[in-house]
Amino acid sequence: MQMSSSADLKNSEAVQFLKNLAKKNKAPALAQLASRIASAVRLGHGADVFAKIKDMVSDMIAKLEEEQAAAAELKAWCDKEIAEATAKKEDATADVEKLNTKLEADSAHSAKLKEEVATLQKELADLAARTQEMDNIRAEEKAVYEKNRPEMEAGLKGVKLALKILNEYYAKSDKSHSSSSGGASGIVGLLEVVESDFTKGLTEMVATEEAAVAGYKSETKDNAIEKTTKEQDVKYKTKEFTTLDKTISDVTKDRDGVQDELDAVNNALKALDKKCTYKVESYEERVARREAEIAGLKEALEIMESETAFVQTSVRHALRGVQKHA
């Protein structure tokens, strides 16, 4: 009967084993269980005490196994959700980067086109100013030509008429003017020089005008071609950057939408991290610790069962001895 006393049970191997297990695993729940078992041992004895202790240990094992199953289920759910969210994040990040690259390229191209259009418009303005200046100069040259040519022609005509009259006069048979024939010859020679100068000047004037007209027409044609070419460039480039700007606007909306999705995924991952990540120990470490606790409790239960059998055997022997004495 002494083997089943409270003092013996309090110091039994199973109680001490649980205390060591709780200390080793730093498990408050096991320490509390060991304390409860020690109290039960102090307050009672016999098979009933062992049955109660075994129930407490069995309940703790069941609780730990339930927690282990719940943790495994949560781990599986977390792995699935994190994997899916991570895949979405990678896809969204790739899409954002791709759209940003397109936005940068299109924006740079649009800016370049606008700069080119601005340059073309300035060149067209300069061309218009040059053309206007050229038109003004040509008009002035033409006005001078149209004024000077008739005068030059009239002068030449007058000189020719004077020469004709003089030549006819000095060609007559009447020699009354013979005494002045030497002076007449000088006058005729002078008029002939004047005639030559007038003829040469008129020829040069006409040639200069014709060259100026030809040059003006050629330059006007070149300016017209340049004007048409630059205006077409402005038209096409304006159309191109207008289309690009619309594309940029659409892509920006798409990028912002994908960015919102990425932000949402990042927030979801933060929430999952908070829910699924163990701060003190990893999931694997937690599983290992829980398995060690369950294994220890089962071992303690085996120890208690063996102690119960030993106590029951001792009690039976003691009872038979009492009966013999009686």
C-alpha cells in the first residue's frame, strides 16, 4: 500500500518526465499540465488518480494533435495563397515594367516629334519671311526695270534718229557745209559712241532682268517645294504625335490599373505574411517542437500505464497478505 501513497506518486518518474519535457521545450502548457498532475498526485492516490492523470495527458495529446492539424491546414492554405499572390505580383510587376517602358519610349518619341514640328514651323515662318522679302525685292527690281528700259530705249532711239539726220545732211551734194565737215565728223563719232553705250546698257539691262526673273522663278519654285514638303512633314508628324499622345493616355490608364492590382496584391501579401509567418520560430521548427511534445506526452502516458500496473500489482499482493493474516 505504501507504493500507492501520494509521496511516492509525487516523485514518480512520469511526473518528473513531464516537468523535464516542459522545461526542455519551454512549453507553458506542459508545465501547467505537470503542475496539475503533481497537484492530483498530492490530493489522491491509487488507480483512480492514475486514471485521472492519464485522462489529462490524453486530453493534452488530443489538443496538441488538433493544433498540429490546424497548423498544417493553415500552412497548406498559406502556401497556396502566397504562391498565387506571388505569381500575381510577378505578373503585375512585369506588366507594369512593360507598360512603363512603352510609356517612356512613346513619350520620348512624341516629345521628339513635337520638337521637330516646332522646328519645321519656325523654318516655314522663316521661309515665308524670305519669300516675302524676295517678292518685295523682285517687285522693286521689276519696277526699276520697267521704268528704266523705256527711257533707255527712248534715248537710244533719239541717238539713232540724230545720227540718221546728220548722216543724211552731210551726204547731200550741196557743199555749203563743207567748211564744217570736220566738226560734223566729230559729232557723228560721239553720237555713235553714245549709241553703242545705250545699246550695250539696254542689252545688259534686259539680260540682268531676264536673269533676275529666271532666278526668281527658280527660287520661287524651290521655295514652293520646300514649303509643301515641310507642311506635309508638319501634318504627318502632328498626326503621329497626336496618335502617340492618345496611346500614351490609354497606356497610362492601363498602367495605373495594373499598378492598383499590384498594390492590392502587395497588401494581400503583407496580410498573409502577418497571418502565416511565425515570428519566433519557423513553421518547421514549430512542427518539430509540437511533435516532440506529443511524443513526450505519449511516452509519459506509457510510463504512467506501467506505474499503474505496478501499483495495482502491489496492492493485490498486499491485500492477499492481509487476508492470510486474518
